Amino acid sequence: MEHRDHAEMRHGIGPGCVPPAGEPAIEARGLGKRYRRGWALRDVSFRLPAGRVCGLVGPNGAGKSTLMGLATRMVRPTTGALRVFGAAPGSAEAVLQTAFLTQEKPLFRRFTVAETLRLGRELNPRWDQEVAEGIVHAGQVPLKAKVGTLSGGQRTRVAFALAFGKRPDLLILDEPMSDLDPLVRRELMATLTAEAAEHGTTVLVSSHMLAELEYICDYLLVIANGGLRLAGGVNELRAAHALFTARGDGSLAAVAPHTVIDARGGEGRPGALVRLGGPVEYGGQAESPTLEELLLAYLRSPDAPPLIAPSARIGDIHDIITRDQKKAVTA
């Protein structure tokens, strides 16, 4: 399927999978947000390299929407800082480069679809009318119809058209497809990955649909209890774990020196999901976990020790490489 092909390119399987060099799309340092009821996020530090499609996963109330609000300046941090391509959220540079689609998908109900797209064209200097109209036409949404008369799925499609038409460098999506049927959801996911691959757009998408994230994401951020539990490239994170399946009698071989994250294993594959602390031979009791198995293990074990993969760490070799590249350009 088309969306799987684009996901494979982003996993490093096909050509064109190298993200562009330069500033990370998002970089957070010691980021925290406290409300009256307590901390929604606390001491969160990571980098999201440009050009990746990143799944943002966590239980309800974990802090996902707060993180997205911080990246768009809809929420202000209590501690720490966040940058979007090196600029402060809410700055002219960040606003030009970012599009944010919330769960509510706010649209002017009295506007027609055509008027909505015209508004997008008037407000966004990088507007792509062809792309926006293509998304609308693909769902057979009449341009003359008023937004208030559309179905929930049709309104979602118009909201997607506005987001893509802006031609952002960073597209942030908060549970964008929860009201769509599976067929339309997959169609829009294919559009999402195709557009991101063609234009190098960075995508941060929050979703509870774990199985479908495997088709579109090459990067992950997992949040639980207000903290970052897992961050990095999908291949990096899968390679750092193994699923030790149970023997016929239900017992497990010794897993030392590995760290057990979740002893329940994957759906239909009882065993233990472990973080590798040494070499492991696959093909026996140890198997590489699927993305869904990896995510479920960390969601079921919010107190598991966090793992921030090298590509997601701040203040490491990536900073040195980026700094040297900038020096070479300005020299």
C-alpha cells in the first residue's frame, strides 16, 4: 500500500530517507508546565530532527496536548524552553513554519468550503491552492457547501486541506483522524506521508491508534505521568529491545543482563518485553518487537526507566555536527 511504502522510506529502507541537516524541528530543554492541579509536564528534554514523521503517544492526561500547546505558544512553559527550528514558539518565524490542527478542528461554520480555502490563501504567504483543493476534491466535498452543513469527516478533510495548504515545515496534529472511518483514515494517512516525504515536512502526530502509527511514523515520543519515557527513531528503539517469548510450559529463559519493561509481552505472544543490556540472538525465544508491542509495553509500565535514543538527545554529537555545518556555510 502507498502509505506503507512511504513509511518504509522513512524507516531507512528506501531512497530519500535522510532527513535534512540543520536546526531540529523541535528542541526542548528542561521543559515543564504546572497547573493548579499539579505538573502536566516536568523536566522534558529532547530533539525532534527535521524531516521526520513522529508519533506522540501516551495515556489520556499524560501531557501530550500540553506539549503541543507549548510548541505553538498556546501554552507558556513554567520551566525550561522549547524552540521550533531555532525560533521561539509564537515568533514570526515559527508561526510561518508551523501549522497546528487540534482535535476540535475549528472552522467558520457559515463560510463555504471555497471561502475557507480563500481565507487560507489570504493569510498564508506560502499557500498551495492546488494541494488544498486536491484534498477537498478527493473526498467529494462541494466547494459551495457551507462548513456547518458538512459531516464530521468532511470537516476534518477541509481542516486537513487548510493545514497542508499552508505548506508548513512543521505540521502538528492532535488526534486528527479519530472521527473518520478506517478507509478515509488510511487515505489521509497516505496523503500525509506522501506530502511529508515530497516536501521534507516534519510531522508531530498524537494518536491512540497504535497499529496505524506503524504505517506512517519513523520517530516516537512516548509520554507518561508528565515525563518523557521513550524518544528516538523507530529503528533505534526497536533495536534496543527484544520480546522474549514463553516456552511451551509458559516459562521464560533467564533475561539477565536485560531490563524487563513489561512481563506480559505482545498481544498473542506472551512473554517479556526487555531493554537489551547485551547481545541477543534472535530466532530462538527472543524476537524483535513490533512497534505496537513496544508502545503497549511502555504504556502499561509508566514507571519503566526512560530511554532517550542518541538521535533524540540534546547537547551531544548532533549539536557539534550542526554547528560545524553552519560554520562551513558562513565561512
